[in-house]
Amino acid sequence: MVEKAVQGVCADLQPQSMVVADLGYSSGANTLLFFSEVIATASEKIPTDNTTRESTMEVQFFLNDLPSNDFNQIFRSLEQFKQSTMQHCTHRGLQPPPYYVAGMGSFYTRLFPCNSVHLFHSSFSLMWLSQVPLHLDDNMNKGNIHIGISTPPLVAQLYLNQFEKDFSRFLQLRCKELVPGGRMVLTILGSKNSDTIHGGGATSNKCELLSQALHVLMAEGRVEPEKLDYFNMPMYGPSPDELKQLVQQSQLLDIMDIEVFDLSHLTNDAVEKSKLEVGATADATQDNVHEEIGRNIAATLKAVMGSLFGSHFGESIIDGLFAVFAHNVTQQLETPEKKGSVTVISMSLQAKVLKS
């Protein structure tokens, strides 16, 4: 979808300076992967000056995340990224366009001037709400931290209402900033249908396992019951139909493509790592694989959510919380009917060219 979006911008809009924004980019080894894809695709499509062999188009990248994100780590890695990008393009006989990188704050506010961005991209960020759902009182979701098995229908509806409000605002803001005919590629954790409990919602499933871990710590006297009752995760995993409805209601964007993927936790990486742990010649047991996956998922969520839990429950419980969570994930994977997968929705959008 990213390749098609870049190709469409180059072919249809032919900008002299293409502006690309990655919304909710986080930090770490994967962060600049999207930039690599844009540069490689643009290198194939952008014409070059026959005299100098230089690209006739420049690219401006904008990195967006919360102000607390580690921007420094990303900017320190740019020189190495530039060298690897040049080597990659040269190996393919391509000349990468000149590009520039800047950073900025939350995507639930205006970020850019009107009609200034050619391509927006966001991956695994839009399930985060701007806040805990409005009107969700302290005891309405007692014993849960998200949409759990015992969550009242009213609470689930409040979560949906907040997501609809946030996502609609997100679309309105981005459409003001997109040039006519500009593109968006959005990837989000979601659910197969609007039943977030039984529809395969990855967000609800993992939050349920985290809630169970908190109950274990509460039974040990390490978490106060009142703090558990007053804590709700600001996340929602939408269904494809919910996303399509909100895009259509905006009347500002055309859906070019939408795909729903089931990504299994049983990855080849986990299997190979488990084989190494038990010996090069031994067969990896399924238990080893499940334990490795449990640890990997716990480490990932700890990196993403650790500070959120720490600020509410105290930093002293974090290691214990995610250790119990890893055990819960492993147990779930060992139950055949619950192995499941993560539901991911990718959507490609194009800003409508409004007729005067």
C-alpha cells in the first residue's frame, strides 16, 4: 500500500518537494523502515536531470509522536540511515532524492499548514485514544482495565464513542493538511467485527491478560483494589466496518484499499530462537516456543505501556506485572482453542479533489 501511495503521488501530483509524515513513529530499530520504503519507491519513479543525474524532486519527512518520545535516539541514527540508504539505492542503480527530517507533537492536533502534505502514514498508533473515554466514571468498569468479559455494554459503547470522536477529528485535521489528491496509509490493531470481546480484538485480549495479572498482584497485596478500579486503558481496536463508516461519514476521502490480516504469534523467529535455546540438534518443543512468545509479547508491551502503568500503580510493580503477564500469554497459547492471532487492519485513502 505504501509503494502504491508513493507511486500515485509521484505520477499524479508530480511535486517538486514531496512532504511525507509518519504519525506515531515511536523510536527504535524499526522507526526508519517506512522512510526506506518511501525513498526506494520514489527513486524508481522520480525523474532525474540528464546532465547531473540528480533527482528533480526533494522529500521532506516529518516524524510525529508525543513530546516524551525519544526523538534524540532517532536523530542520532540518521547519519547511519543515510549511508545505508545510499548503498541500497546505488546497489540497485538508483539515485535517491535529497531528503530532510524534522520532528513534531501529538496527531490529535493540527500539525501542518493547509494543503501542504502529500502522504501521511501511521502504523500501530491510532488505536491509542486521546484520553480515557468521556463519562467513564470510576466504578463503571470495576475490576477491569479495558473492555473485558465482565465489562458492562455501556462502557464498551463509551469506548466506541471516544474512538469515533478521535478518529473523525484525526481525519478532519489530516484532510485540511493534505493536498488535493494526497494519500494516507493507516495500519491499526483492530478486531474482525464490532464485538470487541469475541471478534478477535487484539487490544481487548491483551488488556484482559494484563487485568488478570493485576488481580494476581492485588491478591498478593501489591496492588490496591481502588487503584485497579479507577484505571482504564485509553485504547480501542476498531473493526473494518467501523473504520469504513467513519471514513465515509467524513466525505473527504476515498478508500482505495482495505485489508484485514491475521498475524500469528507462532513466528519462525520464535521457533528458531527456541531451537537455539534447547540446542542446535534438538527439536524445539512447543512449550519452549510458547514461553519465548510470551516473553517477547511481554517485553513489547512493557516498552509501550510500562510508563502508563508505573505512573498509576507505582514503578515497583512493573517487573512483576509483566512477568505474570508473560506467563498468562504462554498459558493462553497452550490452549488450542485460544491460540488465535493478532488482527491488523491496513487502509489506503486518497483525499478527494473537490470540484469548484
